Amino acid sequence: MKLSLLSLITSGDYMDYKWKAVSVTGLGSFSLSFTSSMLFVALPTIMMDLNVDLTIGSLIISSIWLVTLTLLVSIGRIADMFGRARLYFLGFIFYGIGSTLCAFANSGLLLLAFRIVQGIGSALFIANSIAIVTDAFPKNELGLGLGVHTTALNLGQILGYALSGFFIATFGWQAIFLINLPISAFGALWAKYILKDINATTKHEAFDIPGAVLYSAAIAIAMGAFSLGDVYSTNFAIMSILSIVLLVAFVFTEKHAKYPIIDPRLLKIRSFIAGNICNALNILTYVSIPFLLSLYLQLIWNLSPSDTGLLFVTLGLSRVTITAISGKLSDIYGTRWISTIGLVIFSVALIYLSGIPDSISYGYIIIGLILAGLGRGIFMTPNTKGIMSEVPPERRGIANAVRATISQTFNTLNTPLIVTFMSLFVSPALISQAISTGVITDIFKAQFANGIRNTFLILAIINGISIIPSILREPFYKAMK
């Protein structure tokens, strides 16, 4: 009997399920990083076209992560209860619809609203992807599986930077969203036919609605406070206090919940705690690089979006060349020292970028981006393996959601924090004025360049702190085996 191509591919005879599963999660991660990297390059163009200031511009980038962050823990818990396959399928649906709506936004506020729809899809992807890969791969191959998954994410970043200038110049910034429609359509079909739930679910456990509501509200308000861009304002103080009150109420509620939304046993896993601290600090500094350099290269060096995007290709390319290798090395030598080496290299890259020259020097930027990409690539996969490998299978959904929540918290905090750091040296109003008018004075160039350099030094210190928990992530006798 002849088999159709689809039935052959989805059958066990074509390839192991673990590789089919990682192809689905890889596609979801690819689409997220593809859009994100293009959006960094397109930001100055979008700000001018929609006539928005730097605060709204930063929200256009961070709003999707704010929504993602608010939903992650609830989605992770639901995935443990009812399975991950259907949720990942829905991720492609929401992300595709949200991307299409973004392309037709004619104001900054509309674009922000449509990014919320994208955020729902993003949350469904991020809450389930690593858990799906962890379910599919045996422990002695998990580093390799995570490396392949992360390679797909890196490829999205590379292609996004490489193609961003072409899409923006040829079709307008709207094209960076429309391109997701065919990707999402194919991804939805692929996920529908490929994914299956391997481990037993926890349907018998009740969903902690009060805990989910309190947690989501606290996180949303906290992120909204930082997104205001002014940590000295009255609104920031009020929102911060309200967020703290809600978090206290959440902790009290969880102590009395029969099935808490966040399993407290996760907090007793040493590698889980240490790995999450490392990732939080590293992702805060890593995401800052394209944001800072995109502004610097286009405002100070007067490069086009196309040239800027092409330079950023080196950041993703250096990551993609090492990610799978570092994952395999972690399967052999463990996660501690591989991750730590990556963090050290990344700190060196940030210090190097703090010396960025006033005049155009492509070689200088390329070296800095290669170092940063290698550092992040070496660190990321072993660290993720260290976080997830000791978690019980029935708690991988919520564990991955907590991991992703911490990552996305600092991803979301990144832009407003960077604006805050820069405001210590140059007024955000001057930056917004320079972008909107296109008038770049020598005084502005000097202040802005000084702000960028000092911000990179602050980031180097923050990332350097993460080296400590990386070394302490597991007992020394275990790491030396």
C-alpha cells in the first residue's frame, strides 16, 4: 500500500519522534526570533512612520513580552494538566493572526494592541517548547536536543537581521509582520500532525484560579510600571506598591492551596534556582546589545537599516555555530563549567563594546558581536539543560514556565531599564527628538555615545555577577566526576 508523504513523515518509520518534535518547536522559536530581530532594526523607521516617541517605541518591542510574561505560568500549569501538543498548535494560530493585524496598524497604539495578540501566541510557544523537547529526548541526549532547538532560534535571528533591511526598504516595515502568516500556517499544520503528549497529565489536580489571577496581575502591573520609562514618577511608585501587595497575597494564597500554581518543590532544586538566576542576568544584558547598537549605528554612524541588519547577522551566526556543540559538550562534561565559560566570554564582549569608536569601524563591531554571540551560545543550552534535567516529568510544564517567566521578566525589563541607564547620561527626550526630526548635532552625538559606552559597562557588571551562581549550581564533587 502506498503511503502519502504526510503519513510517511508523521509515522514512526520516517524519523524518531524526538527529531520530529524538535522540528515543530524549532519552527515556533524561529518565527519568534525572526520577527524580534527584524523589529529591532525597523524600530527607528516605525517610530518615524507612526510618529511615536522613544517610550512608545520601546513598548512596541517589549509589549509582546509583557503579555507573554503575564500568561506563562498559567499556560505551563494548564499544559501539565491537559497536555502540551494542542497548546503549541494554538500558538501558531494566535501568532499568525497577531502578526497579520500588526501589519495593518496605522498608529502606535494600534500596533501595541495587536502585539498583545502576538503575545498570546508567544506565551503558548515559550511555555511549552523546552518542556516538549525535554519530554522527547532521553537525559543523555537532552543537551543535543536543546542545542538543535536553540539553533533554530538562532537561525531566525540571523535571517531576521540579514533580511530586515531588504524587507523594510522594498516592502515597508509592515512586511516584517506579514512574513509570519505563511510560517504560522505551515507551523499549525505541522504541529497538528506531529506533536503528541508523552508523559501522564495531572488532570485530577484542580487549577489554582486565585493564585493564577494574583500572580498574573502582579506581574502585569510590575512590568507596566517599568514600561513607563520613569522610575521616579508617582505612577511608578503606586504601581510598584500595588504589585508588591499582590505578590504578598499570592504567596499567602499559595501556602494554603492544595494544588498551588507554582510547585514549591521546584525551589528546592539547586540547579533549577542557580540556572534561572544566571539566565535572568544574562538575558537582560544580551537583549540590550541589538537595541543599543541599532540606535548607535543609525544615529551616530548614520548607517542604513539594511547595513545595520547585516552587521547583526554576525551576532546570530556566531551563536548558531556553537549552540549545538555546547549542548553536546554538556552531555559529556556537565553543565557547570561550559555555562561559566560562556558567561566569562560574554562579559569580555560587553567590556569590549563599551569602547565603540565615534567613527565607522566595521571590524570593531563585528569582533564585539562575534564575542557576544559565542558567549551567549556557549552558555545558553547547557544552562537550560541544567535547569530542566532534574525536574520531575509531571512538573516540566510549570518548571519551563517559571524558567521562561524569569527570562521574559528580564527580557521585558530590558528596554525600560536600558532607557533608565542611558537617562543617567543623556536625556531620553533628546533621543526621541533626534529620531523624529533626523537632526543629529555634535553635542547630541557626544552625549549619546557617552551614554551608550557607560551603559555597556553597567551591563558588563550585571552579567559578571551571574558567574557566581553558575559556579555554585551543583556540588563540586558532582561536577568533577
